[in-house]
Amino acid sequence: MPDFASTAFWISVLQIIAIDILLGGDNAVVIALACRRLPEKQRNRGIFWGVVGAIGLRVVLIYFALQLLTVPYLKIVGGVLLFWIGIKLIQPEDEGEGGHGDVAGSTTLIGAIKTIIVADAVMSIDNVIAVAGAAHGSIILVVFGIAVSIPIVVWGSKLVLALMDRFPIVITAGGALLGWIGGGMLISDPGLPTTLHAAIPHSGYAASTLGALLVVFIGKQLAGRRHPGQVGDSLATPAQREITGDEK
């Protein structure tokens, strides 16, 4: 039974909520697209039951992920995957990326619900791995965190996405969070020798900090290479950007 008075419990809950918000924006878009062709009276029902089904499926997937993470060396694989997800999150999207135009809207309630559940399952692999890492083996923590975050994702996605566009530091912090969790997963793998923890003071915090710094550093380096002018543009004032555009 989790200790609801524990600071560690609530830190993990906040991490799960942050992960769902950062990685769940696309899911909210898919929900809207899947229900766009339903009659007005059925849209809310389609969204509700689609979200319920998606939550149930995600909890099942995370439950199995929690069991798999007890197998030696799989936490190392999960940690490396979280590094990759965090680095990818920091990369700016190119035009044309992340489109959801291929998500077919359905004219029936059952069809829309099925589309939402299937699309959520396909798109939520990164979310499942990240939440499993933040949950530290507690399925109750997973259910609680997802239950709190789903309404935020569904009804607050536009606000969250606007904040991400307005304040890029939110995206960077999200990548760092995934790196932090990934580093903690790596060092806590049951296959690693127990003497490793004794040899490295505060090994858990050290690995988490290193993971966060590594993701941010590599992510920024790759972003700078793909979009060399974007960093400078983001620091310029609107007036400076307008002058630059006129000169071109």
C-alpha cells in the first residue's frame, strides 16, 4: 500500500502527470479527429467512452511493463529508450511532421471508440515506458497519476500546447525529466552488481542527474544542427525578426 503522506509518492505522481501532459498532446488531437464525423449529440459520448477504453488499455500495458522491468537488464533498455524519447521531445518539429490527417473519423459511436483505443495504444509506447519508470513498481500510483492527468490532457491540451509554444523551456524541462527517470532506471537495474551502489555515493541521484544533463545536451546539439538559425531566431525580439524577414 503506498504511503500517501510520503513526499516521494507525490513527487512520483507529479512526474506521471507531467509525462502524460508532455507526451499526451497528440492523443487529445486523435480523440478530436476520431469523433469529428459523429452527430453532435454523440460526440461527448464518443470522447468519454474512447478515453475510458484508452485509459483501461494503457493501465494494462503499464502493468505488464512494470512486471517486465523486474527482469535483469530490461531496466537498462528502458532507460536508454527514455533517453531517446527525451532527446526526440526536445527536437523542433519540421513542417509536415506530427500530422494526424490519416486518422479517419467514424460516423458510428462504436467506430469512433475503436479508433481512439487503437490509436492510443499505437501512440502510447513512449508514455507507457516513461510512466512505468516513474511509478517504481506501484500500479496504484500509475492509476492515480493517469486518472488525474487524463482530464488535463483531454480538456487542457490546447492550453498546454500553447504554453509549450510560448515557453520552449517547458519542452526542455520535459526532456530533462525523461532523462532523470531514465538515469534512475539504469542504475536500479537488478542485473547490476550491488557493489556498484556502494562504490558511487548517492548513485541514484547521480545517475538521474547525469541522465537529465545528457538528454538536454544531446537534444540541444542535435536541434542546433538540424535548425542552425532557430536558436538565434527564438532569442530575437519580434521587431528584429520582422526586420530580418524584410531584408530577405
